[in-house]
Amino acid sequence: MSNRVSSFTAFMAAILLAAVAPPFSSADDPVRFSLQIRPILADNCYHCHGPDETHREAKLRLDDETSAKEKRDDGPAIVPDKPEDSAMIKRITSSDPDFVMPPPDTNKKLKPEQIAILKKWIEQGAPWGKHWSFEPPQHMPLPDVKQKDWPQSPIDYFVLAELEKRNLTPAPPADPLILCRRMSLDVIGLPPRPQEADAFAAAFAKDRQTAVRELVDRLLQSPRFGEHWARMWLDLARYADTKGYEKDLHRDMWPYRDWVIEALNADMPLDQFTREQLAGDLLPEATERQFVATAFHRNTMSNDEGGTDDEEFRMTAVKDRIDTTVQVWMGLTMGCAKCHNHKYDPITQEQYYQTYALFN
């Protein structure tokens, strides 16, 4: 099959999977701090025991490993390997309204499964971790499945393991006409023509693998491929042909849209796709198309209504570029740090304005 299932397509798939797919885990898997522990602490504990000094209680930070594990008068909040000695576990399992955490007046209460995962994490040594976007990717071992002959690719094992956990069975193989429609909609966003579907079904009856490979290759060669996948990228890039404020007046941004489509159809490598959009104008002997690529940073809403302050909206645009770039490429929210150290991501206010200086 063509290698035009590009790094960009894999990148977009990773974004979508990160947004909707829970991490696969079994009872024996190590607890993952970033995916399973940090969200519990962030939602229930960081308001009083996080990076924000104005709300911090008892000089305890549960977002910081050193603070969470250091010796205290009432014992460390977290004692690796010993949940029964950890003050945090004692607090969250207490029935005393004057002792239990989170306090009743916060209207927050940990669920039994959240308490169980915290205990399991501490039993495993309470290993800390960074935000997932700062962790290097790792190959996960394939989960064990009962229907050994069903998986055709590594991802099938994860799909099948989740189905079996829910006592479900995979659907039977799709009819070739349905399969043709699905692949066409997935790759180019359009249904196949009747004659194309009939031709695929005839080829499928002779050699399934060859028929699928040839159909995917043909779809990837279609200019509709770039148009379909560009829609998803343009949403991330907050693309619009209007200014956004007040009368929402027209502006010409379509050359950037065309650049994205052309880049995807040309299977531009992800590193080049990134450089040209973030700094195409700074490349040696930059071309006009590379300048057009930097319109990623011109998709910000703009306001030239009478009485507006140009410098105010220029600064707003700089901040929007920071927030969008970090969200899109790192899967990380940074905008909260405009006003204070981030409560949920490892970003300080100082770091935000260091980044502001770069984008300014």
C-alpha cells in the first residue's frame, strides 16, 4: 500500500484518539500517573493543594512530587508502597466531616473506583510522571485476546480486548459494497460512484487484499483526499474567511486553505508541515508559498471597528497564536497561565510570557 498514509494523517488520528479513547489497561497494568492519577488530583485537590499560592492550604502541593511525599507533622500525604500510611488515603476514606478530603463544602467526593486507583498507584510506589505530551511515546504490549485468529493488525488486539471485556463479539466482515463506501468516506469524504463500487466488489471476490490495497491507493491519489483531511486541520487552525468581530467582515484567507490542501495531497512530511506554518517566513530564501503557510498565525480574529485600539488587538492576536500553537502541536492548554500558574498543566505564568516574547 502507498506510504501516502502520511505522518500528518497519523498525527490527526492521534489527536482524535487522545480525545475520545480511554487508555487500555488491565488489572495487572501499572497505573499511569498522567492519564489516571493527575486528572483525579486536578479535579478534586489542586484548588487547595496545587500551584496557586493564593488558595493553597497546609503548605501542601499535590501537583509537586517533592511536596506530596515530604515528611509532615501528620505524616506524608503520599508514602510510596504504603497506602495505609499515606495521609491522603486516610483523608479521602474518612467519614469524619472535619477530617475528610475534599471537604464537604466543596461538593466534591471521590468515587470508590477513584479511591481504588489511587491506592493501587501508591501500592506500585506512587511513580510520578509528566504531562503526556512531555513523555516520549512507547510501544504498548499487545493485550491478550481469546479470538486469536481475528486480529489482522496490532490495533485490532486493542479493539478486540475492549470488546471481550464488555462481553461483545466483533461484527462479521462487511459486504464489499459497504466496505468500499466506508473506505471512500474515510479517505476522501465522498461516497464511491456505483461503477467504482461494482468494480471493487468484483476485484474483492478474486483477491481481497489486492482489491483493498488498490482502492486505498486510488483514493489517496485523489485531490479530494487533501480537501477532506484539510477540513480537520483548518478547524484546529481556527480558519475563517471573515474577521470574527462586530460585523464579521470578509477577509481573504483562502490561499492558506489551498496551501493546506496542496500540502496534504503532496504528502508533505509533518516536520516540514510544522516549520512552514510556524516559521515559513524565516526559512532561508523563503518562497511565496512558505509565506502563505504562515497564515496559520493570521487566522486570529481581527477587529478594526471604529474606536478600537490596534495595539490591544495585536497583543490579543499574539496570545491567540501562543494558545493555538501549543494546543495543536502539544495537546497542551497554556492560556490559563496568562493570569496565574497553570493549575492543571506544568506551565508557569513566567513561562507563558517567555513564550509571548518569542511570538511577539
